[in-house]
Amino acid sequence: MGAATAPPTVTVTIPVFNRHDVVRRALASVRLQEFPDYEVIVVDDGSEPPLGADSGPGSGMRLLRHRRNRGAAAARNTAVAAARGRYVAFLDSDDEWLPAKLARQVAVMEGADATVAGCFTGFFYRRNRDCPGSVRRPLNASDWHRHFLAGCRYGPGSTLLVRRAVFAEVGPFDEELPRLEDWDWLLRASSRYRFAALEEPLAVVHRGGRPKTAAVRAAVAKIRARHLPGIDDSAGRRLLDSTLDLELAAASWWNREVPSALGQVLRASVKHPSNVLGHIRRRFGSR
């Protein structure tokens, strides 16, 4: 028997559901990484037709399949459970990385202590293929949990690299959440760990489809029930509560449910006016 292969430093995870036309672009951006010590796990989350060899991961990459569509949380959990790397890097199938991304993040994490769970990068946000994209830059927060009470605009599905061991303590993504599962996980993780952030844009996040209001409403209700009771101070509770209203307002707006959207914004404004102003600046500001 030959010697066992040493585990890679990074496991790259890519969940795919019916995105045969764009997953090649995501995979190509992984192959261009300047950091070579990685493995790739692609999880086909019940695509119809199934992801095939012509559009699948290719040589040296693993393709795992769900027999039915179970959602992004389940696909990521399947990949994390199969991962061998010390770090797990997430990449949505319709997004892409710049070549220096993994190298920069691993360098940050190798220099950080065990209280730092992971590292975000900045990213270009593209509303369509013809625009260059606006730059979104994460901030290094002094209190990451309170920072995430105001939401997460860091594109964690394509910018986050995290220590795999953190999942043993924080737990997996909640597969019962139809939306916002990454934000829910970050709220749990940030109550125990810190994060690092690189402002440099090292990923390209392409705008996805409009979320269904019912799915966002169900996710908001569960996150509200899970996280609000554990927040000690009233200001923090109002902050998270208003952010959840704004998430539902955004979904209502995208689905042209204007009265509902305006009502949610009004409720959020009563609970935490400055949070509403902050969201407006982030969504519609020049940056």
C-alpha cells in the first residue's frame, strides 16, 4: 500500500443547483489561485439534469451529489463533513475569485491565534455582467457579534475562509433555514470567536435571483426566535430586531410588495433609526 496523502491546507467548497452555465467560471477561478495546496469539493444539490463531467469539477476535484434539492445550508454541510483541509473556503457557483485570494487569507490565518475563526475579503459586487462592479470592503470590528447584529454584507458565501475545527463547536449551517443561513451561522460563531478582514477586493460576487418573500419571512422568524432572547442588552435586541425587519423589507421590495416593504422599514425605524440610515447608506451609497 502506498503512503497516505497528506491533507491539504484548504478545502474549497462549491454548492451547485442548476447553474451548469456558470459553475465553470467559478472552478476556473479556483484553478488560477496562487496558493496551490487545496482540494475542491463540489456538491451537486439535486440539479436537473445532474451536473456532468463536462461541466463538473474535473480532474483532482470531488463531486458529491444530493438525490434531491436540499438547499445551500445542506450542500455546504455535506462539503464541510467531507473536507480534509485545515481551513474551509466557500465559493458560490455563480461567483469567482481573484488569483491572490487564498494566499492572502491563509497568510492572515496562519498569523492569527485560535480565537480568530476566519477571514473575510473585500469583493466586487456586479449587478450584471457588463458593469465593472462596486467595491464592498469589510471592516475589522472590535465586537464582531454586535457588528453582525446589524446584518452581514460581506458575501460570506464567496469571501469567507474559516478554520474547519470551528464547526465542531459552533455546529453546522441550519438546514431548516430557507434563507440567511450564513448570517445565522455567523451570529452563532461570533458569540464565541473573532474574525479578520482584508479590505482588498479578492472575489467577484454576481447578483443572484430575487429571494422569495415567504422564504425570507420564515428565516427571519426563526432567527428572531433563536437569537433575540440571548442578547443581554436592550440596544442590541433592538438592533437585531430592526435588521430582521429590514431583511424582510428588502425581500418585499424586490418582489414589488411596496406597502409591505414600507411598513417593515417604518417598524425598523421605530426600533433603531440609526440602523436604518446605515443600511440605506450601504445599499445606495457611492461605495
